[in-house]
Amino acid sequence: MKIIAFHSYKGGTGKTHLSANLATILARKGYKTVILDLDFRGPNLQTLCAIDGNITTINDLLFDPDLTGQDILVSFEDKFKIPLYAAFASTDFRKMGDIVRADKKQRQRSLKRILRLRDELSEAGFDFAIIDTSPGVQMESIDGLVISDVTCLVLKADDFDITGTKSMVTQLYSLLDSKNYVVLNRVVAETCPPEHGEWSPSDLKLVESFENKINEEMRMKVITSIPCFCEVAREGSRNIFSQIHPDHPFSAHIEKLADRILEGL
Ligand SMILES: Nc1ncnc2c1ncn2[C@@H]1O[C@H](COP(=O)(O)OP(=O)(O)OP(=O)(O)O)[C@@H](O)[C@H]1O
Ligand SMILES: [Mg+2]
């Protein structure tokens, strides 16, 4: 099983959307895929997957040694007809607080349980686990990065804070064993949204200059640049966009991201 994490320095860059859409595209290709919500601080994957109700979450798994991976998996096989699963973070304020207040012992226990979950998922025949994280250097996000084979650092190209991101990359990413890429998301070019999802020649120059800047400043490869699509923003966080609109150019961009990650593995 390969693990791909989405992370960022700042919030709101598109990690949750990219995680869920990449997982959907991989499952559509036939890979048994699970999305793991490690964004314990501000989880919204449940909304994106239209889950509401009493589910057992990763939070429960971290605090209850009797629970296993099977207890927290939610299957979308019947709903979407693809081998897609998810394990969610709790939206219960009390349980979110337990994570924030966890002492050193509990944090060590949590890491052990995340490692055990990885092994259980691997034994259950999953091909991919896609991890959604909290922005910045929260312990649980670092746990997610540490177990990943591929890390996608998501930057919003219009207002990226290259200084903060750069220091995180220098100090944290350099310690990771994973392949680390940058995904530029919500790129606003002159023709917005781009016609048929393709950059015009002048916009392509603009995007390439963004990519080169990141490459030079952070010494990280930009694996892909995804335009800002009004339709994606308009739908907000109510659904997995590429599941509802498989023929939209946004879905084609996620497909490109999937193919490039697969090529690099
Ligand atoms: N390519 C895109 N084009 C337009 N809107 C986008 C695109 N990608 C994401 N968005 C929008 O950006 C907003 C933030 O996305 P998302 O919640 O995935 O970010 P996040 O990084 O997970 O945020 P947080 O750090 O708060 O968890 C959402 O409203 C989403 O619809
Ligand atoms: Mg998110």
C-alpha cells in the first residue's frame, strides 16, 4: 500500500478537496483506496462525503485500544460503485478537544495506533491511503507525513506565503523519507477559468514562471498546477466534485495529478 499525504503551511489551500478527488480518481482506476482524515483540528471531510451521523472515527481509534481499522471504515462501494473507503475525524467538539489536550504519552499512543492502522489497511488489501492533514506543524499532521510515501504540499498560487512555507520545507520536509511535491492550486490566470481547462499560451508562461520560482526558492518540484474553477468554489464542500462531474476539466487536472504521482512511484 502506498500513502499519499496532502499538507500545507496555511489553511484553505484545497487539501481536503484534492485528497477526496484524488482518492476518487484512483478508486475509479480500480485501486482500492481509503481517505484518512487526520485533520483533527478542523475536519470537513464528513461534509464533503455527505456523512452525517453517528460514526466511529479515527479519534475513537486513537483513544480506544479495542477498536481496529475495520471499525472506523466507511465504504462508498455501494454508493459510487468504485472501491472507495474513508475513515473520518470527529466533528464532536469534545473529541477535538481531547486531541488538542493530549499529553506526550497519549501522542505516542496515537502515533502507535496510526502505524497499526496503516498495517491493518495494508493487510486488508488497500492499494492507496490518501491522508488529509491540518495545516502547519500540528503533531498529528506530522504523524501523517512521517508514514507517507508521497507528500503533496499544496500552495494557493495567488497569495502563497513563500517565506513561511520555505522554512517549513527546510526544517520539516528535509527530514521526511517521502517524495515531496508542490501542487499549485486555485491558480488565477488571465483567462479565468481557462477555456476547456487548458492554459492559453500567455497564461502558460505565467504558470511556468510560478513553477520555476517555487522550484528555485524551495528546491521542490511542482507536480501540477490546477486552475481556480468557479464551479468548484461554487459547489463549496458539499460533495466530491469529480464524482459528480467526471467530465469537468477540474477532474481532468486531478487525473493528471494521479498519473504523475503513479509515474513517480
Ligand atoms: N481548484 C479550485 N478551484 C476553485 N476552488 C477551489 C479549488 N480547490 C479548492 N477550492 C475551494 O477552496 C476552498 C478550500 O478548500 P479545502 O477545504 O479543500 O481547503 P483545505 O486546505 O482543506 O482547508 P483547511 O486548511 O481549512 O482544512 C473550498 O471552498 C473549495 O471549494
Ligand atoms: Mg481541509
